[in-house]
Amino acid sequence: MTTPAHSPEDSTKIAGTAAFSKFVAVLQLIADQTGSSLSISQLAALSGYPRPTVYRILGALMAEGMVVENPRTRNFEVGPRLINLASKAWDRSDIRTTAIDALRALRDITRETVHLAVPSDTGMVYIEKLESPQAVRMTSRIGTRVTLYSSSVGKAYLSALGSEDSERLMRAITMQKFTEHTITDIATLREEIAQTRQRGFAEDREENEAQIFCLGAPIPGPDGAPVACISISIPLFRKQQDVQASYIQPLLETCAGIARKLAGPG
């Protein structure tokens, strides 16, 4: 007997997956907002879903505590249950646990904000942030998603991949302009990644946020592939003249030290 290509059960699974993907897409849009929140109209425009669909998704997410409605703005924000689940995942992360002491030391040496980021699809997500002890601080937070092409952690990650994997990811990126300095074409990005690979660290020259300069470097895992990246974020007005000694050397030493810990004894 010939087996049908798709059984009714398969169709149900596919339909369920499609519905779940819509929930995740809306939740991701809400989570990606830094310092602001989104209305139903904005979520419908950004997601491409009809307003009634977004309304139903928001109702279900709110019922589960994944999303809350801000009573003042009537916009939507990440809810307490999602924050709780995420914090448990971050606390149990081997990379974060292994890196935390070294990250604190790097923050103390540079006196600037330090981020630890891991890859997520065609972006990077911050799983740790240690604030600068100085007055001006970054608006980012744990859970913030940043791009591969405009952030120092993203460019550091691309540079540490093999050429085929790096090219595949670059071709999958949809680029948008955040500042006048943001790279928005793949040819320029290829050149940037080649330079980053050669020098061993990445730069974000006001590409993500005006007046903020960032340096990033990858942390290789035991097999040599990058598992995470670290960045140092520096307001331009207090950037030290000796960038190599003040930031790059401590950053590279920190990444190397964490890599040795991840590799274990031997």
C-alpha cells in the first residue's frame, strides 16, 4: 500500500506550527523594543498580520503572563512570566556562569558597560550586561536583540565563523539604517568582516547608536567555533586615546580566558 505524502495528522502539526510561529513573531517584536513599547496598530504593521489576528494573539499572551498592557500608554510590554522564564535560562547558562567573574573584571578595568551576547538566528541576544560605574550608561538590557551587521558582537561573531557560514548569514540579513554610519549593503559588510577577522576584534563606530563606540570579540568553544561574544560600549566623549591598551587588550584577554575555562582541563 502506498503511504500518502501528507496525513491529516501532519496537516494538523503544520497548522499548529504556523499558528505558534505567529505568537512567537509578535512576542519577539515586543521583546525587541528598547526603551519603548508597541501599540496594536504598530504590531500589526510590523508583523504583517491583520489587526484582529494580533488582537487575539495579544489576548492569549496576556492570559499567560507573557505580555502586559501598559495602563498609561495602552501599549504592550514583556510580561513577568516571560522575564521569569528568561532569567532562569540565563542563570543556568554555562557560558554566562563561566564568564561572569571575567566580565566583572573587564568592566572594572575599563569602567565601561560590558555585554555578553549569544547568537540567535540572524542576530545576537544579550544574556548579561554589567553597567559602567560612570554617569552615562547604555539603554540596552538583558534580552535585547542586536543585529549581526551593526553591532560589534554581531560582526565579531560573523568574523569567527567559517567563510561559508558567514556568507550564508550575511545573505539572510535584511539591513536597515539606524544611524548615518550603519552599514546597509552586503559588499561593505563583507569588507568589514574581512578586516575584523584579520585584526581579531570588531568595531561598532556609531552604527547602532549615535555617540556610542563599541568593541567586540568572539569566545571560541572547545571545537573552535564561536559560542558567544563580548562587547565594551563607550560613549565617544570619554573614549581613551590609547584604545589598544585601554580596551582591546583587556577584551581579547578576557575572551581567551573564558575560552580556556570552557575547554576545561587538559
